[in-house]
Amino acid sequence: AQSVTQPDARVTVSEGASLQLRCKYSYSGTPYLFWYVQYPRQGLQLLLKYYSGDPVVQGVNGFEAEFIKSNSSFHLRKASVHWSDSAVYFCAVRITGNTGKLIFGLGTTLQVQP
Amino acid sequence: AQTIHQWPVAEIKAVGSPLSLGCTIKGKSSPNLYWYWQATGGTLQQLFYSITVGQVESVVQLNLSASRPKDDQFILSTEKLLLSHSGFYLCAWRLGGAETLYFGSGTRLTVL
């Protein structure tokens, strides 16, 4: 069965610290992987995506993620967080085919302390 | 200009009342359209998808229906709301063959 696991419901870091948000997926096909961010009371914004090629993908606002096939992981990283990064981060895997279905994790709430 | 527009931004409705939420896509020809639902504090779940005008597929049965009356419009509705319908409804689009879904800003629904 397809699934996405984000093991950390909440992460708190200090401004300027580095960040890693964990994501593991279970999908038998070729994984198309995404990270989305949701700011309070807003929709989802795409941070970055991985389809193929270089396993380290760069996204907006200094975020990057690394696809590790052997570990079925797609962790999100940022070298130095800003208070404005406080939001909920969702990892997702897309099911191939016309349904366009994304399987989302439960999300990780990031709180950046000044 | 925004590609995707959802309306209304928020709704407070009584149990048993009807509902209609809308989504319009601008500047994209024949997009694939999607409705997702996010329960309060929860993750997102796909409800419907549509590849073309007049055709909608249901993914999850939640006593809701969807229609695509025009190429650029996707409507989510029900004649009778339940308390369990409360949450955040997101419309999304992608172009056929592309892998990325782009989401709207959502409609927050509170059913009392």
C-alpha cells in the first residue's frame, strides 16, 4: 500500500539553526516526490519536487531535499531557518496515472523561535 | 495574476444546509482538476478528479458531489451538509502529462 510517513509531528528550532524534516514513503512504482508548505490559513505552496536525475533537488527559499532510494526517504533540509519559515510542511508521493492522486503525510509543524 | 481562484474563502453553514464551492483556473487549456479535503489538524485526502469537461471521478465517498461545467471551472457541492464535512477544501490543477499539482488558497468550511 502506498503511504507517506512524517515521523515528527512538530519540530522547534531556533532562528539561524539548520533544519531537517523527515519523510519516508512506501510506493512500488517510480516515486514522484514533493514537499509542500502550508502557512496559517492558506493553501499549499510547492517547495520542491523530485522526478529523476540528481537526487538532491533545490527548492524555493533555500530549501533542498535528498532522495535516497535505498532508504525510501526524501528528507527536507535548510541550512539556516528564518522565523518566516514557521508553517506546516507536507511530504507527498504522486500515484502515476490520470488520477493525479497525491498521498500526503500527516505533516510536520515547524516552529522557529527568535 | 493568480492561475487558480477558489471561492468563497470561508463558509459557516448549518447541518443539513446545501453547499457549493467553486474553483476557476485561468490561462490553462484543458487542465486536470482536483478537489482535496483537509480535516482540521489533519492531512489531505483526494476527493474528486476531472480530466475533461463534464467528466468527474469520485475517489472517496463523503456524501459530496463534484461537477465540471466548463473547462476552467470545478464545483464541489452537496444538498445536505454533515458535521463531518467541516474542514479545508483545496482545489488543484495540473496539465496533462505534467507531474506537479498546484493548489489554490482553499475554502475553510465550518458546519455547525
